[in-house]
Amino acid sequence: MAGLGTVLSVGAAGRVFSVTNTAMMAPAILGGRSALDHAKWIKWPVWNPETDEKRVLEVLRSGVWSRSTVVSEFETEWAKILGVKRSLAVVNGTNALIVALNQLHIHAGDEVIVPPYTFIATIQAILANSAMPVFVDIDPETFQIDPSKIEAKITSRTKAILPVHILGLPADMDRIMAIAKKHNLVVLEDACQAPLAEINHKKVGTIGDAGCFSFQNSKNIAIGEGGAIISNSDEFMDRCFSFQNLGYPYGSTIGTVSNSSVMQGTKVRFTEYQAAIGLAQLQRLDEQTTKRNLNAGYLKKIMSEIPGILPYKLYDNVTRAAFHLFAFRYKKELFKGLSRDKFLKALQAEGIPAQGGYIPLNTQPYLEQTFRSVAYKKAYPAEMLDFNKFKERNKCRNNDQVCTEAVWIPQNVLLAEKSDMDAITFAIEKIHGNAEKINNTI
Ligand SMILES: Cc1ncc(COP(=O)(O)O)c(C=O)c1O
């Protein structure tokens, strides 16, 4: 029953919201009451001093801060959670990708197939190994690499496919693996945003030859910085271990440093205090993931009733997503031409920390600069390094469009209550109903 002063508001999609006064029906950006309290979202990262600090303090007080037993414990735990044989923690997800590509033997002269809808680190990891990114367009409904467009991009130089489970939503791995098998390509999964996401109950990252994760501060497993490589191949993982530890041989005693290096390497080792933080974060991951799935599913259902709001789609075989971000496409035509920028401002005024997401990575100056380097000139014919021709070959029209339409809501919002998902939808309804007014005022 509506209480005193309560108004029933019918939104654009016919949903009925009860609001306590008419001021709440005006969009916050035009002076109405915001749909949500800005301060209410769960502060990220979650940290519980009582349960989480004991291990971290033990490490700090032990004076053993470089890689040792706590890192090994974290790796064992992460591998167990994923159902994979081995895990190797390193300084961040970027270096996890760099090391993994290197030890999958991706080097100068090789091409790596990759989607343009990703964080720059994915592409930088390819360039760090002197390889050539080949961009394959995305499916705008799922935001993931479109498998139907991969085969046309395979050449005699293609060595790997690097699918990215972007937004924490699984890419279409069944089709990607079939293509890789047919063309004898290695598959490295960038699962940096997708811990615990699953396809047919199999965790992403464990499907290809290897997978990489990120534990950067905003990620679903937040350590500040951190990353991991996972694989079922002992031989590959031993080489990764050695490579991230200056090429020292990797034996059965984890953390042992021999005095003779057996291969080229770098030093990107994880630390004990990072691992202690990570062990605390892993305790919460499953429960948080369940909550994100429930809230995302509900939010998607109610939000998609609003004209012009097109939430992400999952492939049929996805059994769980990680929801690093809740994403939808915003069609301004159905919001009286209100630009995405203004829509975002209006959402933020309602207390929703929404962002616009990625810009196209296949046309940016970092590529041109790399192609001008001596190393690239030695490894590739001039034709391949002509930037205009590169951009022409790597056009991704769906991605260009998605980059202008995407709206992201960060994962910590999905840890709130179901009623908050209603409030988010109500906020969008308000904006929808007042789109023309907003457009003319701000
Ligand atoms: C898709 C993707 N790949 C790679 C990375 C790199 O991870 P990191 O920031 O830990 O280096 C990130 C995260 O930042 C990411 O989102």
C-alpha cells in the first residue's frame, strides 16, 4: 500500500515505481532528488581488519617479503579454485600476459588475433613480445570477439588467438577453440576481468593453452597490483616460472634461486604481502560472484524494458559470469537524442557511478610509434607497417559503434541490494521521461 505522500509513477516501460514525493520524479540533474544515495555503494576493495589482517601482519613481521611460502600457498589455492593444475603469481595482469605469450613462443614476426574491445594491456603485451596484433571485430550484443570473423584474419604468420573475457563475461570459447584446433594456433585467454566465470561449468582461463588474471585494485580479486598465469601444462608453467625469475632454473623447491640462469628472463615476482592480501580476498570471491550474478540478472531483466537500453547478452553455454562490469548499449535515438555524455552525467547525478568505457584501440598512436621502431622494421615488411593500411585492414565497425554507445556500471554496485537495482532502473526511467528537458538544460 502506498503510504502518505507516496506517488505511483509509471515509467517508460510501463513499470510502476512508488516514490515518496513528486520531487523524486524529477531527474537529479534537473534538481530532483537522486534515486540513490551516492555514499551507499559497497566501498571497494572490501577489507575486514578482524579476519584479513592477521596473515598480512604475520608476513610483515616475519621480514620474509620476497616470494616464498605464502605466494606458493596463494598459487595453490587459486589453482584449486579454478580446477587447473598450476598457477603462477606475478606482479600484475599485464606481465602475466607478457610472460605467458613469451613462453607460448610468440615473438617477432608472429601475428596474434585479438579483439579491440579490451584494456590496452592486452595489446601492449603482444607488442612487448614484438608480435603484431590483428584485430577482429566484436559481437555488439555480447561485447566479445566475434568468432565468425576470426578465420578471415588468419595468415601464415598467425600463431595465437588471444580472446578477452571482457567485462567479466565469457567469450565464445567453444567456437574459438575449434578454430584454433583447425589452424593449429595456441590460445591464451585474457581472463583478467573474469575470475570464476564459466562456460559449461568450466572456469574461463582453463579452456585455452593458458589463461591470465589480474588482481589490480578495481578487479574482482583486489590486491592493489597482481596477476597470475594458469595452465595445465607443467612444462609451460616451469618455463614461465623460470622466465619471471631471471631465467633461473625452476626446480621442485619453490622459491629456490640457483646461481646459473638457463634461459632469458625478467623479474616480475609476486611478494608475500600481496599473497597474504590475496588469500583474504579469495575467501569472499565465490559469495560475491553469486551476488553479482543475481543482481546483474535481475537488473538486466528490468532495465531491458526501457526503450534504448540494450544490456549485454551471454552465450547460451555460459553457466556463470564474473561481472567485472555491468554493461549496456545506450541508444540515444530512443532518448530524444540525449548524448551518451549527458546521459552519463544524469546517471551520475542520480548516484550511479556509470562510465563510458573503452575507446577503439586499433587506431591509436601507440601502434604507429611501435611500427616505426627498428625492431619492428627488422621483423615485418614495410607494407605491414604502413599505418594507414594497417588501420584499413584492422577496421572494426561494430567496435567503433559500441565504443560510442557503451555504458558501464562497476562491479561493486552489483554487491548492493535487489531494491538498489530497482532504484537504478527507476533513475534511468526518470532520465528517459525527461530526456528532452535534460538535453535542453545541460
Ligand atoms: C582485459 C584486461 N587485460 C589485462 C589487464 C592488465 O592487468 P593489470 O592491470 O593487473 O596489469 C587488465 C586490467 O587492468 C584488463 O582489464
